[in-house]
Amino acid sequence: QVQLVESGGGLVQAGGSLRLSCATSRSIFRISTMGWYRQAPGKQQELVATITSINSTKYADSVKGRFTISRDNAKNTVYLQMNSLKFEDTAVYYCNAELSGSRPYNYWGQGTQVTVSS
């Protein structure tokens, strides 16, 4: 059973920073596109950022310049550094591991709450 273990959420004041982490198995991590998605109350889930196995990144317009996604291949961990947090960043953040092609998969973490107080 594939597990994505998230950590790092919490409560922070607007303008502050948090770093989310997501660890998984090496066999999954080394070939997957890893990503962070979020879902705020009453809203649809949205992509925050993704990073491919060759470190190509993509960001939602709303977080560009404030959030940075990175991966540590030695630790099989993907990070989301969130700076200059805004109230509207409040959401449950989910880690995702995805692989397309002949044997696709799409795995999700349990979610971690990020709350930004205004």
C-alpha cells in the first residue's frame, strides 16, 4: 500500500511562512511527478504546485513568487515552502504522486491543515 505522509501544517499569521513536507517510498518518489493541491471550505480542489522527476516545476498563478516546491531525492521527500502567506491560502493541503503512461497511478496523502489568520 502506497503511503504519502504529510507534515508541517499549522496556524500562522498573515505574512508568515510554513513549510510542508511529504514523504513516500523510493520506488514511487523517484519516477513520480509530485504535487501539492489544496481545498478551501466550500471550494473545489485546486493545484498549487507540481515538480516532475527531472525538477520541472509548475505553479498556480495565485502562489507564484511566494511558494516554492522542491524535492530531496535522498529523503524521498517533496517540500512546499510557503512565504508571505495570505488569509486566502487557508485550506487543507494534499500531497500527490502521479505517473502517466502505460501503468499510471495517482496517490494522495491524508491532507494537512494550513490556517492563516488575518
